[in-house]
Amino acid sequence: MILSTAFSEGNKDVPRNLLESRPMEQQSKPSWLDKSAKALALPGFLLALFSVGWQVYTYRESREESPMVRASLTQELSGDHLPLNRDRHGKLTIEVTNLSNRTMQIKSITLSGWKRVWVLHSPNEKNPTFPLETGDTLSREMEWDYAKYPVFELDESQPVDFLVGVETTRAVHQQHVSINAITITSTIPR
């Protein structure tokens, strides 16, 4: 009540608003606080947008599947001084390792090379998918005909690597895989 009576009585000592208390030249000039707030508003907004975008990117990346595929060959030599690729007995091993943070549900694994496709793992009616936990490895081995598909004597016209397809419930991952290890075994005669 006291404040309202001071305004209503026309007290000349109390200004009607705060802008009237400053001279005219000070009213149009913004303070350094106003200038700094305006200068930091746009960079702050852009930084907030970048931060939200980065969080969305890292969240999506952490939810992605990440299979790692390796291949190795094994050939057994029997007899004395049998040259490589002449013996038709050998094994090709494909290993799929889950590097993601969640379990992968594998539907199928295929191997492509020499204009041919081999199915290494396919679903059956009892188990349509194979759960592969984080850090676990699924290994599939198949007989390999070294005489028909010689991997040691590839020339420049043929691809040096295989294409391995890993189909999961979320995506189909294809990786070119080179032979990482070649194991040659032989029986020592007595």
C-alpha cells in the first residue's frame, strides 16, 4: 500500500520505471553483460547441437553388431616330399567372433570364391538362429579340395581373398577375408 500511494500521490522523487532514472545516452547503450550474453548464445547453441548429435552417434554405434571373420587352412602331407596342392585332403576353417556389446543371433554363414558359394552354417527348424555371445567365436570347418581350388598359386586375375557373409537377425555383414594361417601337418615315418 505504501508504494502504490507514493505513485498515486505523484511523488516526484520515485521514478515511474527504472529507465527513467538513467540519462538518455545510457539507455540505448547495452552493458558488457548483455554483449557477452549475445556473443555466447550462438556458440552455446551450436555446441549443444553437436553434443546431442555425438551422443546419438555413439549410442547407435554401441548398438551395432560387429563380427570379425578369420580364415585358416590345414593340409596334411603324407609320404615323402609330396608337393603342396597335389594332396586333395585339406580343411578350411572360418571363425566368426562377436566384437559387439550384445549377443548376435546368427542365421547363416556363407563363403564365396571361385564363382561358387558354400554354406557353412544354415538354420534348421529346431534352432533358426545361433546365439553368439560377446567375445565368443563360432568356428566352422569344411573339407577343401586343394587341387580344384588351389589357394597357394593364385594369380593376379583371381581374387586373393574370400567373401564371407554373416547373416544375423539384424543385418547381413560381408567381409573380405584373407588366409591368416596355413598349417601343414605330416606323419613322420618310423
